[in-house]
Amino acid sequence: MHQADDPAEGIALDVLLWILGDEDRLFPFLAATGLDLEAVRAGAKDPAFLAGVLDHVAGNEPVLLACAQALEIKPERIVAAWQRLSPWPDDEWA
């Protein structure tokens, strides 16, 4: 597990490393985001970027479950990290 000052950022970085660890996960992520590897590296320190990484995973239940299993955490922790890092307060979506 990656160490970060904010536990939500740590989870997001772990998720990002999980995505980067396999071409079958990486290429769909790059295609969906329009990013290249350099932009991913640059964004890894940005909480809003990390929220987008979590949004990408949380938006696809099979991917979310596979990621959570691989990281040995509950899927709810990934979703909670996404909510924590999201630049939009929950009440804006209500």
C-alpha cells in the first residue's frame, strides 16, 4: 500500500498503481480519459486527478470489485475515498 498524508489519496494512488500494472486496465483508462502516461504521472499528485481515477474505477462495478479484491480492501473504501477527494460537495448533486 502507498503511504500518503491523506488516507483517501493513499487509496487513490494504490488504485492508480493497480490500473497502471496491467495493459488490460491501462489502455481503457487512457482511452476513456484521453490522457497519456506523462499526464498520468503529472496528475498523480493532484487530488482532483486522483478523484477522477477513483471515479473511473467506481463507475464500473466489475472493475471496482476487481480492484478492491486486488488491493484487499472493501469497495466501499474506494467509493469513500472518491467522495473525500471529489471537488464537488455532495449537496451539489442533490
